Amino acid sequence: MRLYSTNDSSNIVELKEAVLKSLASDKGLYMPLEMPKLPDHFLNNLAHFTFPEIAFQVSKHLFGTTLSNFDLWEICERAINFPAPVKHLEDKLSTLELFHGPSLAFKDFGARYMAQLMSYFTKDDDKQLTILVATSGDTGGAVAAGFYNTPGIEVIILYPSGRVSHLQEQQLTTLGGNIHACEVEGSFDDCQAMVKAAFIDQDLNKMYNLSSANSINIARLIPQSFYYFEAYKQLAHHDNVVFCVPSGNFGNLTAGLMAKKMGLPVQEFIAATNLNKVVPDYLSTGQYEPMQSVATISNAMDVGAPSNFVRLSKLFRGNLDEIRNNLKGYYFDDQQTRAEIKTLYDTYKYIADPHGAVGFLAAKAYLKTHVDSHVCVLETAHPSKFIDTVEAVLSNKVVIPERLASLQHKTKDAARIENTFSSFKNYLLER
Ligand SMILES: *Cc1c(COP(=O)(O)O)cnc(C)c1O
């Protein structure tokens, strides 16, 4: 499989390089050079494929002969090992629950698949791969769970002391095995600066084979297209299916558009955002103007300069009309989001998280002018991840699923590190 850089379409690499490097040498993002339609016998018979089988078929179609069928099946079977069920709320409205993985958010799909692909591509290396990640909370949990027990790879996670929630910290610090946590006496930005400094440090590069589990890695994007096929399979009896995607960096939405390029007969997509509304503004004005992010209760979408916008745009060669034909944008504020959490519970007894609630608002706004469509909202996280916000709106208690609740009482194991690069470097040299 060949991929090009969004900064220079003549900068072409093979899948292995794209996965192990994340970012192109010209700082562009990698995109598949070709994304042909899947064969009709697959698209018309989705019901005959299990979710991991769908993952295999889509991967195989993109990767060609890069991996053997045997290796690729193993990767898909290990990575896509939890369900993505569609729940029907009413005739025109459903939700695709993407939170049934270990860290209760859709990022589990990307993290697990990336872990498997990285492990495959480094299996013949003598030295193990050491992945450095800085996290403000959420991504770290998905990466930790995704790479846990992956052969040939260890993960070192830096997080800002006292600035992540207790359950987030437990996700980072209690797995053990190949997952190591560093509690940094500083901010998320400090953690990120330390990771950057480590990548260019000569001593560390002599000792370690360093890599990153960057959110812009193409290996995180590709598996996010699988669940659109899986959802469509469950929605097959509906006409005019539209997916509504609560968006921040627009990886999830870009993956949906890729599924459509590969032949999934989706009518179109809805980009749902909070007040970080750069993309809805772009769709209405034609001007793309990144801004400073603003803080909201759907904080995983607080992105003022979406990293995947360039990929989204490239899918349509930057043609605004074509983008508008495939994508509608809506945005909402926190007050509307809180009210929607309550309305959803009162109407359907459905407990949504704040990100999903933004999606439902957009879906309902869209349905007012598109009465013949069926909108499926991607529920990107389990409501218990945002338990304080949700419980403040509803009078119910939100139940934390056992796979997360069970971490609560496990023993934390983290190295404490001062807010200096030398402190991090010493830790790495002496461990
Ligand atoms: C990361 C995240 C999003 C945003 O997804 P993008 O792919 O960055 O657009 C939405 N909701 C939740 C819960 C997330 O964790």
C-alpha cells in the first residue's frame, strides 16, 4: 500500500514507514494514494460478515499484498474484539455506540489496531520499540489499553500530576507489564515538550528505539472506517442513512468519508461541534480560519485547529462544493448540550455523554429539513466518563462499567518526575 504526504503528493511511502513514523518528513499527514471502491459482493452482503471480518475486508482492500491474509486476520481479530452496536431510538434516529472497548471511548479502535500493526512491522527487530506518549488524560488511557501486552513494544506515558481525573490516572498507572507511567510535576504542555526533547536526544536514541503513538497516525484513522460499515450493516433496512459525528480533530469524520469513498452508500455526513466551530463556519462561509480553542463540557472536541481537516479536504481535492455535498455542519453551546442530555433521557430513557449530546442536537436540527433521512449519531464515549456533568443534569446515578470501575482500587505504579527534561532523561537512562 502506498501513501502520500498531504504537504507533497510526490512524497510517497509504503505502509510500514507511514505507521512507524506517523508524520511525513515534510510534516504532512499520510493519506492512501488510492482508495478504490470495495467489490459489490462485499458491499451488498455486509450482513454475512462479522465485525472483525468487515475489518479484514476493508484492510485487505486498502493494503493489497502488504500483509499476508494470515497476519492481517490476526491483527483484525485482536484489535476489533468488542462490539459496536446500533441502538434505535425512533424510526429516523439511532445511535452507534462506540464505547464498548477498554477505555470506554471510540479511540480504543484506533489505539488497538495501531498497536497490532506496529507490533507486526517491528516483529523482526532486535530492539524492542519504546513508545513515548504525553497525555492530558484520555488518549493515554486508550493507548495504554491498546498496547497492553503487545509483543515487542513498551509504552511510557507522561501525564501532568494532579491534572487528570482519578479514573484516568488509574487507567494509566495500574496495568503494569509493558505499560509504564511517569507522573510529571508540571502541565500537559511540559509533558509534551519532554517527549519532543527525548526524540532528538542522542543518548536516548542510542539506548532506545523510540516511536510515538500519535493521534495523526494513519493506523489510527483506517480502523475508524470499519465501524461505519458495521453500523450500515445494522441499518440496512433504512433508506438515506446519514451519519452524525461529534467532532474535534475530525479523524472520526474523515474515516467516515473514506468509507463512503470506498463505496459505502451513505447519503451524507453531519459534522457536529461545540463552540469550537471552525469546520461548520468553513462550510457556511467557505473560509477556513483556525482559532484558539475554547473550553466546553464536551472537552474532547475543544479543538480550534483540527489536525485532520487537511485530510478531509484532500479527499475532495479541496473542492468546497463537493465537500458541501457530503457534509453539513452544526454547532451548539454547553447550555444546549446539558438540556439535550436531559431531553434524551426524558424522551428515550437514553443516557448520552456530552459529546454524543452535541451529536443528537445536530441530528435533530438536520432532520427538520431532511425528513426522509435516517440519522445515526456516533456516541463517542460512555456517559460515565463524564459522570460529573451528566449526573448534574440528570437526577440518576450513572453506572460505571465494571471494566473501568474495577481499576478504582488497584495499586498505582508511577515514577514521579520533576518538571525538567534532565529528570525524564535520567529516568529513561537508569530504569
Ligand atoms: C476524541 C474524541 C472526539 C473527537 O474525535 P475526532 O476524531 O478528534 O474528531 C469526540 N468525542 C470523544 C469522546 C473523544 O474522545
